[in-house]
Amino acid sequence: MRTDTTTSTTTSTTSTTSTDGIAAVRNLGILAHVDAGKTTVTERILYLTGTTHRRGEVHDGTTVTDFDPQERDRGITIFAAAVSCAWAGHRINLIDTPGHVDFAGEVERSLRVLDGAVAVFDAVAGVEPQSESVWRQAERHGVPRIAFVNKLDRAGADLDAALASIRERLHLHPLAVQLPIGAEGAFTGVVDLLHLRALTWTNEGDGGDGGDGGMRRGPVPAHLAAEAAVRRRALEEAVAALHPGALEEFCTDGTLGAATLTAALRDLTRTGEAVVVLCGSAYRNRGIEPLLDAAVAYLPSPLDAPAVRGVTSLTDDTVQERDPDPEQPFTALAFKVNAAPTGRLTYLRLYAGRLHKGDTVLDTATGRLERVSRILRVQAERHTETDHAVAGDIVAVIGLKAARVGATLCAPHAPLLLEAPVSAEPVVTVAVEARRSADTDKLAAALARAAQEDPSLRLRTDPETGQRTLSGLGELHLEVAVERIRRDHGIDAVVGRPQVAHRERLVAGVTGFVHRHVKQEGGAGQFAHLVLDIHPLDDTCEEDFVFSSTVTGGRVPREYVQAVEAGLREALTEGPLGGHPVTGVRVTLTDGATHPKDSSELAFRTAARQGLREALRAGRTVVLEPLAEVTVSVPEDALGTVLGDLAARRGHIQSTAASQVTALVPLAELFGYATRLRSRTQGRGTFTTRPAGYAPAPTG
């Protein structure tokens, strides 16, 4: 008995020590619209924390996280990059995510493994379309966020206007904890409203004061004292209105202390009831230290996140939970794969347990055992080898030969299957061929590797013509993928004209549709009898397909019902009008019959596939084309030209401001629009897009 007690105590102590280390970890993403400055924010964080010794610049192509040649050539983030740094006794794992809509899949996969995020907004433009999209993505994953209003040194920068934009576009409570000191070119610092002090930067953060990045603390400037007091009071009232604990102190004392405000802001951030807003200029190195302090204070550690939930396996839906504890069985999710010719690099988020170099892990979905030969701490393109990793870590491993993006890796004796990141459906397709026939097989392998790295890419080979097509989330997405194949593999690839990915939607169904599948060719035959009700789904339904069965009395056994559903899903991959995927279908199996010898899962699967295709032809479907919400920024003198061009592209104008137009435009009409816009506005026009659903395509 004494031995058991001692062992228990030792284990408890080890667990506590380990979880103390996890509490000091922050796994954060940097989210923003393209050109809002998130990569510059990341670079300044790395410089300020001593991780790098030179400030990288996007325009010079010297940033740490934008290390791919295409990123440096284009001046945008294309691939999510992970880096680590230390601040105030905490280890911060940062993922710099793309801001362009074509690379939303990278953002989605990153958010799946993050505990918190910093959303960067442009102080002039406010909440831009892709800012809103990535915010909603984070909201869907339940990732707590704080906001950083960047570029306050620019002409036209306005913190209050940015706050109003956050309030109107994101429908939440922005809680500004800072007040700018100076405006535009005269912006020199901020007033910290929690502690009523000034934080100023007298230079651009050369670190001359012993690593403090040039930041000085001092009293609030006299000309801002009254405004700072008013804003502090407004902050207290806003927090008290949202947080019961703060309300109690506010009603008792008539004010809120800094400690109470900090605790309340942490709670509101983690519940998503409000967003803490800071401000600064990353390019000028102003505002980064308070941003890091806020990330540590308000955003959660892996211990604050709920236990991950999963099922035992693909065939066993028993739900299990794993706490973020090193003493739990090892559990991790693969969220990124770099299938380079020199070896496979698999990025993991550890949710529980420990991983050591040389460990054997189980890929739960495939049942395959894999050996981890090396574990790497990631610093964008550079890596540092380590012997082990624990719950809460984000690392890369070498040695996994088959694990794909979304794979759950776990201890072989404790299988668990986590939900994989969801990939958006492709909307643009191009044909890709090798110019030289000798490169055909090489191109096929390169395309397969590209699709393996990026699940947003879909590769298909036409069974009749042998032509290979690559589908993705936009022109730029496919352009980058093909260019990478050309560069990395030395293949001269020829790309066809882009085509949009249409859908077919059911608008009129059939009731009591009977299909009887009978096949007899000697030996065991096939028999299945089905009665189906096929109806359109309501437009408000988020599902593309809903299946149910009302069969009673065992007329169709349960295993055959599952086969029916599988066959129905196969039928929906090709519609009757153009072979496009069919959406908006509700199918109910109302009756059926079996044969004692000839019925099987295969027979019912075949019957369901054939029956639904016949039923769709008996009903009515329409072809849908993808739409994009286009936001065009142009000088006022070019506004009329742009409006006319959008109308010619079948665009529906949503709003028009002095120098900005928002319209819904069929995606097919936007091919080549960037060149056309530049020529019609003498290079002064810019535009952004984001997916906006589908609409019926014109007939004829």
C-alpha cells in the first residue's frame, strides 16, 4: 500500500510540473486581409523577442515567414508558416496565415490547431472582405481573438473609424484598451487605458535600451488626459455591462481596478462576447510590445482549451475525450504536409501525451503504424532538432510515409480519431499537360504530390481522354500550384483556359419513385427493390444532401440501408444536365424488398445509384455557377467606367461609395479582370474577392 501511494504522488507531481509548462504556451495565428500587415507584425514580433537579429521587410523579400520564392516575388503570403519565440516567460508558437481568398484552405487548416489568434486590421480600410471571412472562420472553430489596428502612421488612419467598422461588419463589442498619441505621420505611441500611462516609441525600435524595442513608459500627455479619462470610464462601463463579476465591483466601488479589468477582458475574449482592440504601426515598430503582453494576458493556453473529442475509429463511434496532459495517451493532428523530393515533413499539433524520437504511432484512419525518426522545432524554413515534444506543442516530424493532412496520430494502444479540417470545394479547374511526352509520368507524380500537400487542390483524370485536370479555389491558387511544379520538378507544364466548377441543384423532385435492380448471369444474382421520395432541400439548409429511412418491419435490413446511402452519394457526383455534382437533395427510403439469396450490400448500393440518377432525370434540376463578392477600390473619376465594366460582366451592384464598389459577379466573368481593371484605371484600381455562393447559370 505504501508503494502505491508513493507512486501516485510522484505521478501527480510530474503531471503538475508538466502542465505548468503547458500553461506558459500560446499557440496563436496571425489573421488578416491581404496587405493589412500581418507578416510585418510577425516579423516585428520575431525581432523584438530576439528570435531574429534583423527586421525582415515584405517589399525587400527578406521576411522569415514568406520564404518561398513565389511569396517573395509576389509580395504576399501563400503558405502558412510556423515560428516560435519567447516573451515574458512564455513560449509563443505563431502561424502566419495567408490573407488572399485563394489560400483560405491554409487558414482553415491552421485554425483547426490554434488556441487563439490576433486579427490585424488596416487603420485606413477597417474590416476588409477577407478580414471578415477569416474572422468567421475563427469563429466557426471557436478560436478566441484579439484585434490589432495596424498602420496608424498612414494618411487617413482613424482608430475610431476602424472600431466602428469592427462593430458594424463583425457584429460584436470592440473594447479599445489604448488611445493613439498623435495621428498619421505624427503617431508616436499609445495611452494604456488600463494603467493610465503613456507608451511611446522615440525611434523605430533599434533595441538601444537593452532590448525594450525603443518603448518608453511615462505619464499621460496633458492634452490627452481628459480624453483618456473619458475613454477609461467608457471602457469600465462597457466591461461591467458584459461581465457579471466586473459589474458587481463597479456597482460597489463605482470604478474598476486594472486587475479586475484584465481578468474580465480575459474572460470576455475567451467566451467571444467582446474583442480587445490594440493599435500601432508594425512597420515603425510601434505597439508590438503591448500586443505581445495582451496575447499572453488574454488569449488561452492549451490548458484553457476544452479536451479534444473524437471517436475510437472509423467503425466505432464511441466518443472519447483527451485532456491536454502529458500523462494522457499521445494524441496529435497532422495539419500540414510538405512532400518535398528530399523527404516528407509532417506538421503536428499535440493535444495530449508525449512524443519521443523513434516512437511508433498509429494513423487511426488507416490503421497504419508509422515511426517518427526525427522531431523538429519549426522556424519557418529553418528547423531545430529536439528529442521530444509534449501536449500543447506544434512541431514537425520526419519519418511518416503515408500520413495525410487531417490524419490523427496516436499511441497504438489508445486509438482516437479526431475531426479533420474541412477543405472548401474547388471552384476553378484547368487542364494540365506536359509539353514533352517524356515528362508525362513525372507530371502525374508531381500533381499527386501537390494535391497531397494541399487538400484544397483536386486532381482528376478523365477516364476516356486521359486528360488531367487540377481544380482549386481560384486562378491564383492554381497558378501558384502549377508554377511550383515547374520550378521544383523542372517540368514544362502547359495549362488550359480556366473553367469554373458548376453545380446542379434539384428544384422539383418525385415521390414514390420505384427502382428494381435485378441481375442474373449465372451463380449468385443481384436483387434490390427500392421506393424513394426525392425532394429539394430548403435554401436555408447548410447540408448538400440529407438521407433518412422510414422503412419498418425489417423490409430493408440495416446494413442494406447503409449501402443505399452510399449508393445515393455516388449518384450525386454526376448530375443529369452536365455531369456536375448535385446539391440540395433530400432522399427518404420509404419501402423496399429483398431476395433471400440474391440481395446484398452491392445490389442495394447499385440500385440506389441507378435509381437516384433516374429519379433526377424524372425531376428537374438547374445548373448553378459560382459567384464572387467583388470589392473594387478606384479613383472617383474612374467609377463610371468600373460600374459599366461590372455590369457587362453580369455583375449585380451591392453598394457604391465615393471610391469603392461592391458587386456580386459570376466567377467565370472574372478571369483576366485584374489586367482589365489596371488598363481601365491607369493602374490605380485594385480589387478583392471572396466566395459568395452559387446562383442559376444562364441557359442557352
